[in-house]
Amino acid sequence: MKLAKYIIFGTLIGMFMVGYAFSQQVGDYRSATSGNWSAASTWEMFDGSIWVPASSPPTGNETITVDDQDSVSVDVAVTIGGTGYVIATNTGIIETTTGSLTFGNGSTYQHDRNGGNVPISTWGTGSTALFTGITTSTPSNRGQDYYNLTLNTPGLSSNKDMDLVDNTIGGDITVINTGSARWRMVGGDSTTITVMGDVIVQAGSFETQGTSSPTVVEVNHYGDINVTGGTFGISRGSQGSGMGTTTWNLFEGNLSVSNAELRNSNPTPGNAKFVFARAD
């Protein structure tokens, strides 16, 4: 087993401005009003020229947008299939009430709004939760067991956390853009997080935590860390003037950093560390 404390690299912070714009396709759905997912009257469908009242609710294989202050309640069992793409934008809300929401392999949920909530869901293998619209307010219910998690928030103006507490990320975490602020995995809780895939930081600032409380945070990671721009912080909070600890265990993967920085703010040597625990 190998142990590393901090490694500082030269910095070149790149910013990737990636937009998500979709032209309407025949069969796309959007909310027409607030209501239940299962009610056709909640929806409009694009017929190739204009939006028309839907004759039936979406099956889950379409591009489905909820916006304009509409609130859609998932009242039945809904599965978003491989071609399904669900977007909450403007002030639209999707909430799971008496039903269930499952994102299947290849499907995407895009949170393209500030604040709001992430629908409580089952995130199947190959699904992606994509956060794009957050600027000053994080959504509730954001701490879930995602598969792929992508952060691309060019308008983010204050540091935010994903509120992960004893959660498992089944696939990759990809950080594309964090605006003028930072994204953190956890808030002020002592917790253990499991990441099965890779952590990919292309630009912006991503860190484990940023708390001043003496927490104990552990990340059990089975993929690679690949940082090609911006900053990656093992600990950006003092954790109670160094009384707390942050440990990132790399069980199977490698750490690669180029044109970027690794950062630490825990003042006690050894209390914020990577542990290289590969058997070979």
C-alpha cells in the first residue's frame, strides 16, 4: 500500500462552455399544465409543426420537458428508456408521489434550472444525471445513488455540494464547468462515499468537501481520477482546524493530473490524503 499527502501541480484552468439545445422532434413531449404524469391532459406533443394536446402520456422513450412553473407528479410506475431524455427547466418540477421513476440504460435526466428538486428515482446502469442550470441554489433530493453524474454549470456563482451521504455512484463523475465557484461531493456530514467508475475533471473546481466541522469523510474509489484542467481538492475545508480527516482510497485505479492543481486546506499533515491500495 502506498500513501500520498498532497501533490501540487502547475495550473492552467480551462473553461468549457457546452450548451444543451435541442430542436423539437416529432413525438417530443412537454408539460402543458401541472398535473399527474399519467394524465394525457398534463402534456402536449410536437406533431412536426406545432405543439398539440397529447392523446396519451409519454411512454418514457421520448424527450420530455417540464417547464413554465408546471409541476408534474409521478403517480404511476414510469421507466425512462434508452432514448428517453427528461428535462426540468425554468421553474418546472418533477416529483415522485404515489408512483416510481426509473432511469434505464442510456437515459438522461437534465436539471436545467436553479433550485427546485431532483425527482427521487432509481438510476439504472448507464443512466446519467446531468446538472446544467444551477447558479445560486441547489435542488433538494440531490443526494442520490446516481450511475453517471455530470456537472456542467457555467452559471454557478457560489460554492455548492451534492449532499452525498453514504451514497454510491455506480459509474463516472464528470466535471465540465463550475462557473466561478466549486462543486463539492459532500456537505458537513461524516460519511463514506463509493465511486465505482472514473472521476473526470475537465475544468472548474471539484472537491470532496469544504466544511469547517471536524468530520470524517472517506471515499472508496474503484476507477481512475483524471484531472486535465481546473482544480481537484482532496479537502477544501479546515475540518475543525485539522481535527477531522478526509481519506480517498484508490482501490483499483490511477491518479492522473495535467494542466491542473490538487489542493488541500486541512492544516494537519496526513489528515487529508490519497491512499493507493491496489493489490499490485
